[in-house]
Amino acid sequence: MEQNQQEIKAERKKRLFSGIQPTGTLTLGNYIGALRNFKILEDEYDCLFSVVDMHALTVRQNPTELRQNCLKLLSLYLAVGLDPEKSLIYFQSHVSGHAELGWILDCFTYMGELQRMTQFKDKSAKHADNINAGLFTYPSLMAADILLYQTDVVPVGEDQKQHLELARNLAQRFNNAYGDTFVVPEGYIPKVGARIRSLQDPERKMSKSDPEDTYIAILDEPNVIRKKLRRAQTDSGNSIVYDTENKPGISNLMSILSAITGESMDAIGAQYDGKGYGVFKDAVADAVIAELEPIQKRYKEIVSDKAYLNQVMTTNAERARALSQKTLLKVRRKVGLAALKL
């Protein structure tokens, strides 16, 4: 019996958690760096993909727009091919355990740890009239998002490494105080993908919070995609060479084409050598449009099917709540909260 249990445990997939805020517009960078990879991860891991709508409240939101953006993001998760029966795709606010564990972890998080958070400093500068307590403590809620489900791995970009490190520290701090409670999560670096830069400032990554002409949105119409790429910043000369230091603009476009087609930088350079930037930009536009077209078509079908979206939300919320309770019951007991016996 003991051997069989060990074999079952060994065969269990590792659990992966990823959350995206329903704010701004998801870009080609989000697709190449995250959403496209999620379909691959779905086969390798026991995946949870969350619409982290509670995090969005640290900045003032238009309620109607926030609700619409939540449904748009859920629809995009599904449009890229994620299976809501295989993966757990749900809204953070539909599982009260996030807020409950977030508060408990607040009580284990030191002020100095939160004060060092780069994103708190950046958002405080951008929203100086609304430096609220949630903006300060949301890394503890982010840690709760991860630890609530005994997450093994978290896809993490450069700007999120601090938050993952805090989650790891809190898990270890709690475990040291109360015994083995949380899995200590590891960062996951995608095997495929590229760091897509801003079309107008290739020194910076493509961001959904920047002006519209700096990024390609996943739902941009083909003519808009072509227009943005034709206006993308390039460099002096007309050689198609991958050189991020001296030719960051053309290197960014080469990265986009390579990420979509799988061609090497050398192969791309040889194919478009001497053809000029105009021809090359149109080729990049053709590839991007072809890649996004089936996703956009599927998205339009899903977002208009309210019954299907409601069914996915309801079913996955119930699954997430059931999973979260396993951790919460253990945490409540260990910190001394009284158990409710009916």
C-alpha cells in the first residue's frame, strides 16, 4: 500500500499557477511570452490560470469596463486553445480564500519587504493621488494566490521576480513557524518565446499600459497591425541584421518574426537581405496577422456566448474553491483560528 501511494505521488503532475490582471489591452508580447505557451504548459502541468481582478482594484477602475475586461480576458484564455476542463481557468474574486489567506500572510509580511517592491514605487509615482494600502500590500495577496493552491511552479518575468521571492520567503517563514504547510514555489522560465519590445521605443518591453501605437494588441484588426508595423521604429541603413545594441528596432521586428515562424535570425537576415525595411515590415505584418486571425475568430465566437462563459466561470469557481479549502483548513488550524463544527 505504501509503495502504491508513493508511485501515485511520483506520477502526480506539478501544479502551475499564473495570473493576469484584466486591465489594459493584452499585446502580442503577452501572447508570445505567455498565452501561447500556456497551451504547452497545460499538457505538462496541473494548471491554474486566474483572472486576478482583485489586484486591479489597487488602481481606480470603471466598474463596467472592469467587468467587460474580465470577460474579455477569460475569452482570450479560451480562444488561444486552453481547455477549461483540463486547466482551472477562473476569476480570483470568485474564490474568497484568496482574500482570507492574503490577510493571514499580511500578518507575516514585514513592512521593509513591501517597501522594497519596485512595482509599488513605480505605481505610487504614476498614481500619486491614490497610494492606498492595497497598493502597498498586494504582493502579500499575490503570494496568497500562489500558495493557496500548493503551487510548484510560477511562470515569471523579470518584473515579477521580487514578488515570487516574497512568496517563497513567506512560505518558508510560515513553515518554519508552524511546520510543513506550504509548497515553496519555484520560478518557471518558458522554453520558448521572446522578449518583444515596444514598437516606438525598442529599448523597453512591449507593455499594455503604454500608448497604443507602441504595441500590437492581440485583437487588433489586420489593417491596424500593418499600419503599426509600418510605423515601427527602425534604424539607419536598410540591412536586416540582428544586433540589439546597434539596431534595436530591426532586431525587435526580427524577434517577432522568429517567434512566430520559428526561423533563426540568420535565416531571416539572409531571406530579406537587400530587400529593404518596407518589404521586411510587410512580411512581419503578414506573419502576425496570420498568427492572430484564428484566435480573433474564436474569440468573437466565445465572447458572444454568454451561457458558455457563465458555465465556465461557475464550474471553475467551484473547483477552485474546493481546492483552496484544503489549504485554508490547514492554515486556520495552525494559526489557531477556531474550527466551525456543524
